[in-house]
Amino acid sequence: MRSLTNRKSRLRLRDYVGLAVIAGLYFAIAWFFIGRKMIDGFTSDELNYTAMGETAYRIHLFAKETGRLPIELHELPKQQNSSNRILDAWGHPLIYRVSPDGTLVVGTLGKDGLPGGSGEDKDHFETYRYKDASARFLASDELWVVDQKLSRD
């Protein structure tokens, strides 16, 4: 009788080990198809849009303080309780272009770092007007990030 009880216990232990292995495989497959698109608990799009939005706000703070736009993003002031990222989700520097037409662009070329693409390789840009038709400097205006955002994406 005793050997029968031990045999049942062993089968239960094997069952639990089998279930643990199956569960582990399930989570590994789920991570491969879903979780790998996340970095630090955020999707690449969330990281990129956050980095672009925070960068635009930091450009505004710089413009308020200096009366001009930064030449490079490295000049931007650091914000407390902020990521202060000037890199996209894949470690590429954010694109920052200032045009003579009075607009500036902050963006990313996607995972591949090349123009064009789809999925994670898709480019994302936010465009802001930094001066109006009369050449008045707008980037230092209090609501610049909201009022002068022309497009996203």
C-alpha cells in the first residue's frame, strides 16, 4: 500500500513539473511575439512619442531662456522627473531639423534608422512652427508646444 501512495506522489510531482515546463514555454513564445516589442514596459512607439514630446518641451524651455533655438539637442536643459531622452527607442539620436520656413521637426527614422519603412521601421515626426509669417519668434511663447504643433507623424 505504501508504494502505491509514493507512486501517486511521484506522478503528481511529475505533473506539476510538466505544467511548469508548458507554462514556461507558453510565456517564452508570448514574449517572443508580443513582449519583445516592449522596452522597460513601454512599446517603442510610446518611448518615441514621449521622447519627441519631452524634447519639444525642452526646446521651448531653452527658447524661453535664451531667445533662440538650440543648434543641437545636447544644449537642452535637463528636466527633473523626466527621461530627458534625445535618443529614440533603439538608441538612434532623435532627428532635429530647423527650416528657414519657420518650422522645426523632431522625430525618429524607426528601428532601422533609414528613411521610410513600415512597422517598427516607420518614421515618426512632429512638426512645430517656431516663427510666424512676420518672423516673430514663437518658440518661447507660453503655450508654444500646444499652439504651434502643426503635425504628428
